[in-house]
Amino acid sequence: MPHILDNMIWNAITTGNSDIAIVKDEVGRYLPAIAPFAGMKEFNDVNLQNLYEFIPVAGRVAISSLKKMEHDESKWKLVQAMDVTQMVYEYPVNTFVTKNSNFIVPLTDEHIPLLLELTALTKPGPFLERTIEFGNYFGIFIDGRLAAMTGQRMNPVPYMEVSAVCTHPDFRGNGYAKALMLHVMKIILDNSFTPFLHVLTSNIIAIQLYESIGFGKRTELFVDVIERV
């Protein structure tokens, strides 16, 4: 039987994130202002055609698969292809508190310009105008500047994704990202979900950080950003 996280986008938009998604038959997507991800019940040519008819002309979405994808160039323009490692929290840490935990504050709509600025600079993954609606975004401010942030994203029950892990270059090396991740992970666990995350397979430093706080590699995924021609 396929693992829930093999098709995490479809399972998220039909379970934990169904309130911020649009689903039609066997394809669907998050609301465009919240996230670019689209999914399908089964990855096959029929549903790729259904997705093509579901997405407006020039519409751009990100889809994932366990296998390398091929796209009909008459219908889809490949914008970006990424090799991604999926990691699941499976080695419990001793504490979720660090020396930086007292600096953590919740992020709200008033902080959106700062979130967009930091994610545009550090590129942790897509972060849009209303991505904050996934909930539980937190940051650390140093001298009035947003030094680091982390939040949650896809919720394919019973899993919850840790996302937007990023630190401003001026503040790296202080353990801010680790403190924020542990804070978000504790909230996820307290709500009876299992934390998971995605990272570019080439980002060895980030993978080592995630392994140090209890994440193990589960599988490799191919994520393609495609635009309807």
C-alpha cells in the first residue's frame, strides 16, 4: 500500500488542508494566493489531462512524484525541476527548548511584508501573500529585524509539514532556525501529528541540521513547477 507521504499534496488538500484548497474529481490545488501546489489522486495521463483542464491558461503549479516526470510540451512548459529529499521526525529529541526559545514570537498579517522579504532573499520554497494562512508561523526579531522564521504547511493527516525554515544571512550561526523548528515541531506533536519536511537533496548543511533534531530521510521526490501553455 502506498505511503500517505508518497502523494502528500493530494492527501493534504483532501484532508487537513481541505478548507484552503479547490478539488474537482481526482485533481485539485491549494488556493493560488496561499500555495502553488497541485495534486491528483493518482499520477497518470488521464489526471494530467484533468489538471490541464483545471488550471487556467498561463497558470503555474508545482506537482510532485516518486518518479521523474515527463510533460507534454504542447500543454505544459517546465519552469523548474527539483530533486527533493523528504524527511520524517522519527528520532525524538531530549528537549524542545533552546537558549533562543524566549525570543520566539508569533507572526501575523502585519508581518507579511517582512516574511515575503525574508523568503525572497533566502528562498526556502514558495511563500506567497497568504501562505501565512497555513498557521503557526513564528519568528525571531533581533534589533527590530526579522532574523529567522519557520511555520507549518501541508497537512496530510496524520502528518504536518514544517516549512519556510529560513534565517537572514546576517544572523546565521546563532541557532535561531533550530529553536524555531523545535517550537513548531512541539506544537505539531501536541496536536497529535507527526512532523515532516522537504529539503533540496543538494542542501547537505540543512539535511544535517534536520537530522540533528530528529528527522530521518524517508524518500526522494521529484518536484516540477509547470505552466499551462
